[in-house]
Amino acid sequence: MTPQASRRPNIILIMAEQQRADAMRCAGSDWMITPNLDKLAGEGVLFSRAFCSAATCVSSRASFYTGLYPHSTGIYAFQNYNGAQNWAHRLAGAGYRCVSIGKMHCGEKGAVHGFHEKIAEQGNKCGPWFKNRDGKREKCLWYKELEAAGLEPPLNLHNEMPDFYERLGAVVWSLPDAWHPDAWLGGKAVDWIEQSDVAQPLFLHIGFLGPHDLFDPPQTYIDMYDDRAIPAPQLAEGEKEGMPKALFLNLEAMNNFSGPYDRGKPGSITAVQTKHATPERIRTMRKHYYANCTLIDEQIGRILKALETKGYLANSIVIFSSDHGESMYDHGLIYKGHMYDTVVNIPLIIRRSNEGKPGRRRSDLVSQLDVVQYLLGEAGVDAADLDGVSLRPVLHEDARHTRTYVFAEEGKSTLRLDPDLIAMIRSEDWKLIHYTGNRTGQLFDLRADPGETRNLWGKPAAREAQAHLTAELLDWLYANLYKHRDLFAEHR
């Protein structure tokens, strides 16, 4: 180990799955129970306007872990992302020990792709199968350990519970609390940390599976929210009339479901039928979601304590974030796949030991790709060929971030059946979402309408703003395509 390598920080990246930016008390949500994330924010910097660059799990993760926008990765929704191109390779090549524990949502079982170790990888809570290197289906480690303990995972509830769809995905974890995927994963991370002995700089990636649906926390955590003032979903009067009909097509498909479906299609164990929604059922759904966030927060506390005891935090960057958010019935929608802030605004806390002013809350516009630039820069790794703008001046000098816009792209999937592609450009004051086919779109004046309730697309009063943002979106797209013109030069 060189002296220079010893000065480089350990990088601890903790990722949730489908956690909204407001699902933390430190983000201003008084109903939340997240003491460990609140402490982390008090020791670091909380970015309240951080955005993912795609609106579903695979597309967002493929973008983040490659440092490239979806139009460069070619992954716009649930296409296969094998993880072969990601910046863990660069960290490993620079002398980092790279370890991933839990969900990355990329790569086949046993395919490490830049990591020296990948442990307990799982696609999601309801998908315990992988194809191994021989192309054969294999149960994930969580499933195998459950079976070894004489237990079966509760993955067939949609066929076993007569009122499953009336519950809107909110169920109670039926096995001992320690076997919940997020509690189990936290234990695996703590075990690895306690048993590890890494002399070189460490990149440790920890990926939780929640609070992605099913909304299935143990009763212990649900009870914590009994007396909490959980807010009702936000849907303004007349709002739906201005929303593109495409946003509701998948909900209609799920409402028409009448029997068991294959996994991944409407009507599976993760399907929510909005025709059964009542105010009380929606409150229960949201309660379960937030309870799962508290379960994850508890595991993060355990992980940070183990890291501190082991000495990894003395010179470190700790990041907490998520791949995207969750609608939770705001705007009358569920899930993800669209570009409301409930989905594309993500939690982001960065704690750099012995640097900057702790406890800051920043409202700068930040892309998750800016995090990639910061991490690789601090590790001494060149990332000029990737996208994003480093957050170093913000974190170390308390300077204003230089971003004017954030961008996101998302293709059609079972979560949004039409159109083929939507693309977002967002400034501090405006947001435009372009729908391919040019039939419709969305435009919000965020100064006058921060809740994104009045669609100004095509309105004469907003014509100038729509034209300006469309031109900026087009310029960004072509400039970025030109930047990456040699991405596949070896195949010419």
C-alpha cells in the first residue's frame, strides 16, 4: 500500500430501493422515525434537491453505476443490465478493495464486474431467483438460509390471501423480524464488517431491498407509526384533468386483473389495485412504507457503528441515497416510471470525515451523476469521460453548485405503458417533461406550483417557457450524444 493510497478515503455507499426524498425526519418530515439518518445528516450535508437520471430501478441504477445517462447506456426501463460497465472497475484498478453487499440490480450471480466480492445479491424482495454463470436458475442466499432454517419466504400471498389486493400491497411480515430481507441484509453487512481486515482503501456498497413493495414491515415497526400524523396523499382539485392519460394506463390494466399473473406483470405479488383504494387503506399503505424506512434506518445505525468500531469511518465518505422514489398515491398514482418529484427527487446525504461544515442542508440542484464525479475524484480516479459535475466545491468549500438543470429519461414498461419515452429537464423554477410523439407533455411552474398540480403544457401563457426548456433539452441531448460519440468506437 502506497502512502498516497493510504490517504484516500474509504467510500461507504448505502442505497435504499424506492425511498422518497421526504421519507426522513431530517428532510422536514416530522412523522418519520429515522434517528440514524438524522444523525448522519447532522454530521454531513443533506441535499434536498437531488435527482436520479431515470425513473425505474434498473434504468436508474444502470445510469448511476456507469456514470452515464440512459441514452448512452441504452437502458431505459427494465432491460437487462449486466453490470459489466461500471465505475467499480476504476476504483479496483486504482487500488481500492471493492465489496458489494445486497442489491445492485445488475449482474448475474457470481459475476462480480469490478468487485472483489459480491455478497447476498438479490433482485428484489419478491424475486429470489438468479441465473448463475452456467445459465441455470439458482436461489439467492437469503432464500437458501431461510430453507436451511426450516422456513419458506412469504412470496405467494397474492394467491393465498383472499383480500390481498384490497390491502394495496400493505401486509405484515409473517416470519421472525430478523428474517425480513432488510434486517437480514443489515446483519450480513455487519458480519462482513466485523470479520473484515482491509488495509487498502475500501469501497463498500450496501444495497437494501426496501422500502420497495411489497410494503411488508414487521409489526414491531408498524406499531411505531400508530400515533404518527402521516400526511394524506396530495391530489389537487381538478389536477387529473390536466394530466396525460398515459400516466394511468398501467393502473387500469392492474384494476382489470382477475387471476394469478406471472411475476413482473400487473397482478403479481407487487401489484396494487387502485380500485380498492379508500382513505384508510391508503393511510395503511403509507404507514407500512414509512415503517420499512424505519427498519432500514435501524440497520444503517448498526452498520455505521460497526464501521466506526472497525476504524473505517476515520477517513471516509459515507453516502446514503436511493435509486428513485415512490408515488404513494400522490397525484393519484402509485409506483414509479414518471417524472413527478415524488419519484425523481431522491434522498442524498453525504458525510465526509474532517471536511467542510457539518449539519448543512443544501437546496442546490444535484444529479446523482454528480455524486459519481465526486467519489471518483476523491479516489484519484479520472472520470472526465463520464457525466455529472463534481460536488467537491459544495462539500469542501461551501460553494454554490454550478448546475442549472437536471435531466432524466425513462422508457415505457409495465409501470408506464405509453409513450415509448419521456424526458425531463428541471430547473429551480420550472420542469418540462417531453413525451415522444409530441402529442402531449407536462410543464410546471415550480415557483407558483411547487406541488406540480397544474399542467401548463400547451397553454398560451407558458408558451415562452415551454419553447425555452424544449430548446435546452434538445441542446443537452445533442451535446451529450456528441460527448460520447466514441463510446463504442472499438466496434466500428
